Amino acid sequence: MNVPNLTVASATLQAATATFPEVCIVTGAVATSGEGYGPGSAQFEALLPVHWNGRFLFLGCGGFCGTLSHAVTTNMVDGPEAAPLGYAVVYTDAGHEQDPTTPDLTWAVSESGVVNMPAITDYLFRAVHQVTVATKQYVEAYYSQRIDHAYFDGCSNGGRQSLMEGEHYPVDYDGLVAGDAAIGFGSNFVRAKAFIPTLAYIPYSTLAQVDTAVKASCDALDGVTDGLIQNPALCPFVPSSLVGGGVLTASQAAALQSYITRTTDPSGAPVSPGMPISDLSTAGFEGKDEISTPATDPTAAEPWGAKGIGPTAWTDADINDRALVEQNQSFDVNNDWPVTVSAAGNVTPDATLALVSQRKGAGFADDPFKLANFLSKGGKVIMYHGGSDPLVSPFQSIWFYEELASLHGGYRHTQDSARLFIVPGMGHCNGGVGPNSFDTLQALDNWVTNGVAPEGIVATAPNGRTMPLCKFPEEASY
């Protein structure tokens, strides 16, 4: 169809099923270039329904991307419903193929130290934009019809990609869904480091006891004792209160205090927020911040014995810091990454912050000032975040939204174009005992096409209970 920089590898007609429409599945690649670096290539897949609704939807990819299989990250409703609703759906590997034989990001930095800046740039921001431009042209050529509205929808790294699009390429999309967005410096290393020492490890059976104490202290703050904490930021629970009662040791309490304590620079200025204390036993702390066994050698370069082994917070930080920050696959992150982790406060040295900003800053999506052009043209943003997310702090999204509101005349004016919804009890993008099944895609489309802003998005918990997710800073009351 003569779309510049786009090559089709395959086109396959997939017959309709009882739950999924007939679609043409197109795979291919977009040649990427510019932004100060050499050429690259980003793989894509497009689902083109026979009965198209005139809308284009790009789905973000999670983690470090690197594959078209299981690359998509959205909430539990948006992704599965898109093609059945008639959306032309596109996603990408973000400009690189992850070697399945190693957890290392060898596409970014080889074992011998060769740095692939085109691939890194594609991952940080270039690939999504350039695949967007090319595949929008392809979709319009395929249907011989202009796209009515274009949306980006992603969670975690996909949430970061969504905000990056709005901040840097405001004409690409009409609406954005950004869930549990992994924006800015982050604090994976600090959280993982807190529980690596042998005495700091908290057994899974103990987490439920901590949750019981937290709920006793904070559950009723929202007006009803129902197993959900609407706003973890208001919970005054102190881990040391469980020392001496047979629940936590002093070392375990100190580790948990470090987990919920924000990270600062040496001057005391905040760098990244702490984590929520709520729902440790149900929202994914098990797997994200600890695994079923403590570190076998806490002082080794790989505390659980090998690269890629350990809780997600540790493996992500280890892989990320070695490749994308230090650009040295042999770097000992556990022992040589200069961060102070303690109950008194988590501190990141200025030199570390400068290096992170130099190597990864182009992919940060934590500056709400840069959304101005997207919002001024009429773009709409729905942000959401699991209130008990154990991987990306919900307070990061709250910080972002509070700053956005301060730039646009307060919450009332900001809510004309951007709204944040905190999801009580939900983990990272899904999971937990809270109301974690909800539809932000149709809420966004209704806002963009009909001007109806979402007041309360109805969410359903695993036990069938429904409740509204309220626009921040409002909370649901029983």
C-alpha cells in the first residue's frame, strides 16, 4: 500500500469465533530513524477487523518489551474488548528482539560492551511514535477511509509510553489511557534491596498478619470496614508497632519501613515515593518484592544465585541498571550501585541521579508540563493506578497528577481534560482483592467523541462486588 518505511511480512485472515470477530492479522516492520541516532527496525502486529468502527488503538508493551507475543499490557478489560468493538489494534516490540536464552538486555548492550543506541532510543520513545505514524497510514489505506479517532492504551511501561506520546508527540492521538505508569526514576532497586538481607526477609505467612494489623488501623478511615483502603496515603500504620508482639522482628520492621519510605537526593529533595503498606498478602508483593525463598547469598552479585532469578523488583532493577544505566553487563548492582537504604531514609547520590538522567532521561514521562500541547488541542487523558501496586508506586501517579493540577488552575480545571482514578486493593495493572476489572477504553471514547467525562468508572472485584472508581482526589464512600 506504499506506506513509507513500512514492510509487511505476513497477512493472515483469522475466522470469527463466538467471542472474537473475523480479523486480518498483519505483521511487519517499520524502519526507524532520526532523533540523533542511526537506523533501527520495530516489529509490529495489527489486528484489522472486517467490521471497523473507524477507530485506531495502539496498545503499549510491558517491561522491556522485545516481543510481539504477550507484549501487550492493559487492564483486564480494555485489551480483550478492543477488536470485538471494531477497533483496528496495533502493538510493537518497541524496536528490538529480546534473546530468549538470557535475561540480559543484550539488544541494548552486548556482553562485550557494545552499546546499541538506536535500539535503546527506539525502546525509550522512538519506535512507538514512528510505528504509530506508519500504521495509521496503513490502516487508512487498508480501509480506504480516514481514522475518526486514535487512542493509546497501556499499563506499566505501556502507561509510560502513553504519557510519552502525549508529552512529545501531541498530534499522534486524541486520547490516552495510562495505567500504573512506570514514569521517572522509580525505586525498584531500593525496594528489592530492603528485603535481601537474611534477617529482613518476611515469610509469606507473616504478610497476612501485617495486613490484618494494617486493616485494623486504616480500613475504617473511608467510612466503612469492608476490606478496602481507599487512600493508602492516609494510613498512619507504623511497621515498628508489630515488633515485640510476635509478628515482625526489628530487622523485618526496618525493611518494611524502608519499603514505604520515599527516596530523596542528598539534600532531602524527593526523588521517588515510597510504596503503599496495604494488601501485602493479596496484591502481588509475593513475586514482585519477595519470592517464596530468601536470598541464598545476600552479598553476592546475584543474591538468588543467577541473573534473572529473584523477585521482579530485583531482577528488573538488576537488568535495567546494568544495561541501560551503567552500560556494563558485568556491573555488580547489588554491591556497587550507590544507594543508601535504611529505616531512616533512602538516599540516592547526585552522581547516580545524573547518570540515570543522562542514560534514560529521554524516556522519562514524569513532566506534566509537557502535556500542555496535547491538552490544549483537546486531547483527553485517563490515568489509573492500583492503590496497592507493589511494583510501581501509586504515589508516583498521584505526584504527577497533583503537579499537573497545579499547572492548570487546580483539580476542577484539570479534570476537564485529564482524570486520575486510584483503584483500591489492586496490584500492578490487575490482581488483588479490590475492584480490579473496569473499562477505561469505552470511558475514554465516550469522553472524546461525546464530551462525557467519566465521573465514576464502575469496577468489579473478584467476589462480584461493584463500586465506583472516583476521580482523584475524590474517594468512594459507602
